[in-house]
Amino acid sequence: MIRRSATVTLLLLAAAILAQPAAAAAYVDGPTGFSVDPPAPFIVAPAKSQSYDLAVIINSTTGVPSLGAGDNFLCQVGYKSLPDNNDFTQDEINLQQEQPERLDGVADALSRSFAVTGKATFVLHGATGLELIGKPKDPSKTSGVFMSMIETPQGRTTLNCATRPEEIDKAVDQFRLIRASITPPGAQAP
């Protein structure tokens, strides 16, 4: 009887594990080439968005960094097709992105709600992007933000992450690792 109970218990445990949704290791959209493959302990799942043509959410299996206040996910990566970008090469788009006034303009928009604590350009798969870090101006808001925008001739890919303000400085390196796992449509694959 003991043996049978142990076997039944093991079978029930195995069934429960198999019944749970699998954590996606990577997201790939074949038609566009958009992909996100975050490093452990992060997992990615497809999401619906009215703002993007394609979107995924990213969470940490360890709970670190913490989610921003009221959020259901740590980061969102979204891709939006921009037909006007088709008129430009990647090099021409990169030159536009590298202009200081471009970064300053995006930082000014963010500064309406956040104290911008960091802004920079970066290169991902041959595309120059913009990075912004912000802490809430209003003490009742309890999320710090990390944003990255990458433009290609196909469109814009945006990474938005939010965590508790006291964790944002420490989380930036993890958010950059997540960003490094993104391949925007039209970007040069690694």
C-alpha cells in the first residue's frame, strides 16, 4: 500500500508539473525576424498591445528586480512598423539617432513625469538606439523606469522596464542584458 501511494503521489506530481504553462525561453516572429531571448532568470511570453504590432512581456523567475507598483510584468518589448523609415538606410537612421537633440528631445518628454537620471546612445546589432533612465518626481509613484528605443528601416523596437525606485540603479545592468537579447526586425543578427 505504501508503494502504491508513493507511485500515485509521483504520478500526480508529474501531471501537475506538466499541466503548468511552460516558461518560454525565447520569442521569435519568423515573418519579421523580431526576437527576444532573455538570459536566466528572465522569461518571455507573447503579449497583446494596442501600441505595438508585436509585443512580449518579460518577468524574473526570482522576483528580482521587483515589479513596479501595480505592474504585472517587469519589462515589455514592442515592435511597431514605421513605413516612413523604409525611405532610409540603417546608416542614415543611425546618424539621426546619434544627434544630441534627438536624445535630448526624448529625455525632455520623459522628464514630464520622471527625473531623468541617465541618458545615452548604444548600438544593438548595427542599429543605434536611445537609452533613458528615470526616477519618479512624484513620491506617490513607486516605479523607476528604464527605456530603450531602436530604429531600423522596418520600424521602432522599444524596451520598457519598471521596478521600485530604490532598485532601478542596481537593475540597469540586468535591463541592459535583456536589451542585448533583442533582435529588432531588419537588424543585423549577431
